[in-house]
Amino acid sequence: MKNLVILSGAGMSAESGISTFRDAGGLWDKYPVEQVATPEGYQRNPELVIRFYNERRKQLLEVKPNLGHEVLAELEKYFNVIVITQNVDNLHERAGSSHVVHLHGELTKVCSSYDPNNGDYVKELKAEEYEVKIGDLAGDGSQLRPFIVWFGEAVPEIETAMRYVESADIFVIIGTSMNVYPAAGLLNYVPRSSEVYLIDPKEVLVNSSRSIHVIQKGASEGMTELLSRLCK
């Protein structure tokens, strides 16, 4: 089986009704990034940050995977599929994808405020626990914070992602602006012999000299077309 590696971004989940951050009307229009997605914002106003992510979790209960997520999961019948996602939602897993690398953390998990990447203190929340409160503590006695990689923090999973990308026979970019690093730099690790596809309804400017097959469609239509192209 060939190795198919997917890099997914906010556009992957947009059809499911999850707000994108960067588009007009997106979350950054309502909440300045400095307030809710930086360590400094969390130090200044932990209540606001915890409430923001509580709201994001509640939204997960109201949405479901779209056809794009489902087709991607179906590709596991034909390929060794690794999904590398910039998204913090769990829609890939809910659609049936079995190997997902979350670069920017996971919304359904919380962790230590002192040591966010210490696996001993990372906790998966059940749906009835999605409302985290001030005073809810991790195993080391610190406030439970969202298990999210904020701006200015290291991206622990990037090296894992690089290793998968280096083994890709086919690399697919879907629903990402390719503006956010280090994720955008993963294209540089794709072998020259590999095929590269880009799925997005908008034009995406990719800083690369290599040949890229562009499918200018949204996630559901684009993934359906990709399936027909790859499994002819």
C-alpha cells in the first residue's frame, strides 16, 4: 500500500459549521488572538480563555463530520493514511480516520498549566465534562488549561509530522492557507518523487517550485474528486 499523507486545515471543518479563525467573520474577528490564543492572554485573564474554549467544545456537540471527512476515512481501504491536522476538533476521528496527528492540540483535552506537554497530566474530557471551571486542577495541582498549542508555544508534534511527510508517496493539502508555520513548511519535506494535491475552493499561493495538482473545490467535493482520481 502507498503512503497517503494529508495536511488539513480549518477549511476541512468549515462545511461542518465550525468557525474558521482567519476568514472574514471568523473567530479572530470576535476575539483578538492575543486574548485567547497566547500564553500571555491566559496569564492575564484565565477565566476568559477557559470560557472561550468551553464554548468551542460545546460547538463540537452540535456539529458532525462532513462528507470530506468521511471520504478521507474511506481512503484507508486503499492507502496507509496519516492525517496531519492543524485543527483542534475531533471530526477526523469521529468520521473514522484511525491515525491523526494534531499539530495544534486537541479541544477535547485539558492539561497542566505548569507543564502543558506532560502526558501524565493530559486528560480527555467526556462530553459532560466540557465545562471546565477555575479551580479544576491537573494532577500537579495547577489549573487545568486547554490542551492547545498557542501562538508563541513550541509545536511538539511537528517532528512526528515531518517523519510521516518524508515517507509520503502522495501528499494532499486541504483547507489550509499555507500561511501558518511550522505546518506550512511540511511541503519542503515531501519527496520529489511524490505526487502533491491541493484542495481548496479559493486560490492558495504556495511557495514552492514543485508541480501541484490543484482541485479548486471545498472539502466534500474536493475529497470526492480526489478519491475518483486516486482510485480509478
